[in-house]
Amino acid sequence: MRYDFTKLIQECVALKPYVYINDYEDASIDFANYAAVKMLNRALLKSFYNINNWDIPEGYLCPPVPGRADYIHNMADLLASLNNGIIPKGKLVNVIDIGVGANCIYPLIAQFEYGWNFVGSDIDPVAIGSAQKIIAANEQLHDAIQLRLQKNPSSIFKGIWNTDDKFDLSICNPPFHASLAEAQAGTQRKLKNLGYNQTKKPMLNFGGKQMELSCKGGESGFVRQMIKESSAMPLACLWYSTLVSKKENLPAIYQALKMVKAFAVKTIPMAQGQKMSRIVAWSFLNEKEQNEWKKKWKK
């Protein structure tokens, strides 16, 4: 993806020191530099999403904004497919973000684009505190995003999903790796493919604490646990969903969905540059129940 760095610098002057002309005579930043990536995100969020105050603690995950926006737009299209092609907007649409992170990126994008209400959960009190600071620093977010701390790291929905909660969407960017060492090895391969020299010290250009990057069982284990927990409250959410980074995890995920008898399963491909991933979404509601559900968007 090409960025308009002239425009971005106008919006965020602090980005200027990180921008240089590369060998192709294009403006760019060093994507191996965490500080540069973080400043680029700040500029993008200000320029495109009206987020004038955004920061995260040092070392926390600083995700690429375009890929996160793609997820939100794909889920908006999924809702539109039940609504005569019209994306439902405003506070009547409720979304829960599992693992909202210190960056709070999904709610920021979705609130600006569609005006949806959000609940964001996380197991890390520091991440929750950071997301709360972002919300407090941007007035338009005050009544749009609620945060909940997941006190049991082995649970995903249980403990943060209230008995009277009804969500149109559940979204998630799960930990991709089974260990931090695996995450660091993956980053080294990515940097090598981009033409950067290997470093002796493990490096994570987009940052990320261990709990953000890895968990027991890795991505497959996390998503299968999510599927299991979702089956215990099949009528509480219209569409459950998650990113799936590794295609080799799909067979086990599809098998888990078959075991819990999900009524509908959709796989939505996504691509950003060399990065290929997909969204897997599932619903326990049949066609009649889905048609009844969408009536609430007309209120």
C-alpha cells in the first residue's frame, strides 16, 4: 500500500523525521522501526478517523491500520447482506471486540465509519488502561466504547459477557503463536522477506507483549476455545468472527464449528501487500431467526 506521506505529515508533523526517500524514489518509513510504525499509525488515525489523541505504552502491539479497517468493512458487508445490501449504522448496532488491546484500533475505526457501539475486553489491565486513556482523550468516543477486564485468562466470553448482552458482531484478532519465541521467529522471517538484515536481538517491528502474540495452543487452540464458548450462548450474537492468520489452522477450526452445529459458516479472504489472511465467521441463528434479528436495526 502507498501512503500519501505529504498529507500525513500535514496532519501529524511528528511523523516527518521518520520519512525518507527509498531506493525507488518513493517516500517511506523504516517498517522495522517500532517508533516509526507507531507514529505512522498516529498520523493515519488522525487523518482518516478523526482520532486526535492516540498513544500506546512502549512495546505494546501497534497494528497496521489498513488491515484492521478491512476487517471492519468486511463485517459491515456481512451485516448488509442480511439488510438488503444496506450497512446498518449507529448505536443500534452492538459489537464486542475480544482482545481490544492497548491500541483500541477496531472500535476507533468502526465508530468513525459506522457509529457502532462497542464493548472491548482484554486480559491485561495495562491494555485496558491505555484504551481508556484513548477514549477519554477523544470526546466522540466517550459514550461509544465500554471496556471490560477479563479476569480469567483461560476464558474468552465467560466473565465479560453479561447475561442480558446481545451483540450483532463479535470480532477478534487472536494471538497467532504458541510461544513468544515462535512470534519472534516469524517476525525475523518477515523482515528478511522485506530485505532487512537479520538481527542478533529478536525484534518485533509492530511490537506486542507475550499475551498479545501468543497463547497455549496458538491461534488454532484459541479459536477452537472461542467456538466452544460461543456454542454455550448461541442466541446472544448474530455473527461470531475471528481473524485466522494461518491457513493450516482452518481444517481444525471447521471441524470445531461442525461439532457445535453452527448454522452458517463464512470464510472471507483478506490481503494486505504480501500478507494473506481471512476472517472466519459463524452464526447459530437460522434464516428465520436472522430475519427477526435484523428488525432491531429499523427502530
